[in-house]
Amino acid sequence: MINEKFNITHIVYITIIFIAGFFVTMDEKFSFRSFLKRDVNFALLFMTILSLYNIFTKKTIIDLGYWNATIWIALLTTLFTLPSHFLVLKEYKTVNLKKIAVLILIGIIGIIGYLASNKAFEQSVGLSSVIISLPFSMVMAFVFSLFAPRLLEKHTFKVYLIRFTAAAIMFYCALKIS
């Protein structure tokens, strides 16, 4: 379907990535029960949905071409999310010029990221997914734990060391797969 071939070595690397995923979610208790929490299960569900999205994005790019797929995906996403705008109509009264400027900046950054990720998915879904989603979000969570611990989470340095080591192993395996 997505024209990516896997041999036994790739399957071993994928298994290592999966096992390292347990360590990326560890907390101070270092219990595998932390992996079974509701929040982690939601994250797994959304990562599964994101993986399916990435796979179908590549399939669409193969079938329609990069620009055609990008435009249609953006257009259909906008149409499907349009009804949600009506849920927040009363919030539009609180929008001022400064907030609009920030939204425009977020939109521009989002468009650049969207175009770049689609171009990456055109080449390799697996590697692109790992590169796009894992390292930057972990670094940002660590930075926020230092400067704004109430915003996300606060763990010991040992926990972050284990998480980053597991993430590095996952990243290495993803590079070996590509």
C-alpha cells in the first residue's frame, strides 16, 4: 500500500523501538503500570491515529502527487473542522489585533510544517514520523519542566535521562530502518 519493504532486521528494529517506548513513558516509580495509565493509552491511541494519517497521506501523495494531495488534504480538513467554529462564536468577541497576529504566525509556521512533513512522508512514513514527533516534543517537555514545571510535568533528572536514552535508541533504530 505504501511501498515500504521490511525484512527481519527492520522487524527487530521496530521491536526495539516498541520496547524503548515503554521507557519513554516511565516516571519516578519506574513501574510498567505507568505505561498503562489512561493518559498514556490516549497518547497511544492518538499516535496510532497519527500513524494511520501519515500512511494515508503517503498513499494520497503517491496517487495524486505532492501538491494535489496537499491541497486536497488541507481543503477537506478545513471543511470537516468548519462546524467546530460555531461552537466558539462567543469567543470571537475577545479577539484583538495582538491575538490575531499570534494566530497568523502560528498559521504560517503550521503551513510550513505541514508542507515539510508531507514532503517527508512522500519519501518514508516511518522515519519521518519518528523524526517529526519524538525528539522535539521530548526536548520541549524537558525545557518546560525546568522553567515552567506546573505547565506540563516535573520529574527527576534520572527520569529524563532514561527517557532521552530510550528516545535516542528509538531514533537510532528508525535511522537504521530507513
